[in-house]
Amino acid sequence: MRDCTVDGHNLNAIAGEHGICEITYLSVGTHGRTLAILQSVDFEKLNVHALTTECHDASAFEPMRAGLSDRGFAFARRLGHDLLFVHRESPAHLRLRKLQADRLGV
């Protein structure tokens, strides 16, 4: 294996350049930089309904959950090594809550 340098692009800049203001589903898997990348996203300008992040280290779960909770996301479930979050103001969050309630018989 050898190191190489690649150009990185900021999600806010890419979305702005292309007039994107809403993303239904975002997947972020960057092996150790996920939290920093998510902290750089301006969720006030970019409406993300649901996202998954890689989480191979159990100690990374709580900072990830807390950081996304502060930005309006609710932890939905673990999917293998991925964590699923849904924005609380998204219609998807309301559907998820109804499915969970139906499953519990509430």
C-alpha cells in the first residue's frame, strides 16, 4: 500500500455550485474523519432527511449521536457497521416513529 494525495471537496461548496438544497439520503464513510466532515456541513442550508455513517469504533458512537442530535437528527438504528440517523423535521422521521409504535403495539 502507498500513500497518495487527492483533492478534497467540501459538501457545502459542491451543493452550492449545483444549486442543491435538499438531499433525501446521504452516506458518509470516510474511515475516521466522518464526525469532522459532518460537523462541517451547514445543515441550515442543506436539508438532509436521512444519513448513514460508518462507525467501526464503539467509542465513536456517542460523539456521533450527540453531534448529530445537536443538528436535528435522531438516531434510528445500527445497520452492521453503519449508523442510521433521520432528521426530526423530515417526513421520514414521522413514518419511522409510526413504524416503531406499530411494532410495539402502541
